Amino acid sequence: MIDLYSSGKGIPFVFQGAYYPKMYSKLKASNLVQLAGAIEKADKYSIFYHIFHPIFTSHLVAEDLPNDFAVWIDQSLGLRELAEKIADIPGAEPRDAEDVRKELIEIINSYKSVREGLRPFVFVSCYPIVYDTGKRASTLAEFLDTIATIDPRAIVWHFVSKRILGMSKKNDFSAWLEENFGLTDVASKLSIIDPQTYTDEERLRDDIIQTLEGELL
């Protein structure tokens, strides 16, 4: 039985969060050829913004098309089949922004269309401003309680952003559980959650908590 109140190896989990101020990249696209070319030129923060930033409820997209590229392809080009393929690009571990970029270009280039969009796709970039939440966890009980109550921006920073932006190989939650408590099974189940499928950070939190409670309680 797992003891939720015992410390691990003495390394507390330090909870941070992040804001992502927008920066316009000067890249635009009016058709698929231009879109693929701009995706190739865009920085990793722009790929993150358009594919993964819609996890925040403040970034409005349809649930069935959970990223900006899919929405534009559907609404501006009217290419629903292609939009659905773009919407289904996976973002779970161990993929990062460069993996997603490569697949985006491959899918778009495989679809032959010269249709011009009703409006251009304007690329936005961002740069995370990281802050310390002041929250720490040394035991599994503290870890569970903090995840349930902390600012959702901290959930996204540790579970999504750092990995997608190439700052870590796996999400911070899985890494901490594995390194400090040897909980490889729990870590692996968290790692298969795909953040690209979410358009609500609270739903992501709920699924993380459900996974943790199912394994630890």
C-alpha cells in the first residue's frame, strides 16, 4: 500500500505557473502552400501557441477542432477533411513542438488545394513568463492536494508547456513521481494523456487527478 504521507527522496515539487504574452510574428498565410511554408519558418513558441495554447478556456476554439490551424482550415478554406486530420495530430509524450511541426507540414503538403482563404491565417508567437506560485509538495498527499487547488496555469506549465517547448523530456509530474517515489506505473499513465485534445484546462486537471487517485488511493 502506498503511504501518501511519507516524503520521497527529500526533493520537494516546486509549483510554478506561466503567462504567455502574445507577439506577432509577421508570418501570414492565405492558402495551404503559404501555410506549410510559414509553419516551417515559425519559431517553436508559435507552434506551441497555435496547437497547445487553446487548452486555456480564454483561447476559444471548437472542441472538435482543438487547435488554431484546424479551425482556420475548416472555417476559412472550407476543407473539413483536412481540418479533422490536423485536429487529430497527437501531442502526448514524447512529442515536442518540432515533432508537431514536422507532422503539420507533411499532412498539409499531402493535400492538394489551391483554394484561397476567406481571411489570412496570422501567426502569433509568445514567450512564457514564469512565476513561482509559492506552493511546495514533499509528500504524495501534499502533491494531490496542491494539484486539486492550484492555478490551472501551473498545471499547464508543468504538464504541457515545458515538454512541448523542449525544456524537459517528460511532464514534470511524471518525472517527480518516478524519481522520488519510484512510481513508474503512475508516471506512465500520466504520460499517455494527450494535452492536444483539451480545450479546457480544468478538464485536464480533472483527468490528471482521476489518474493519480486511481493509482494512489
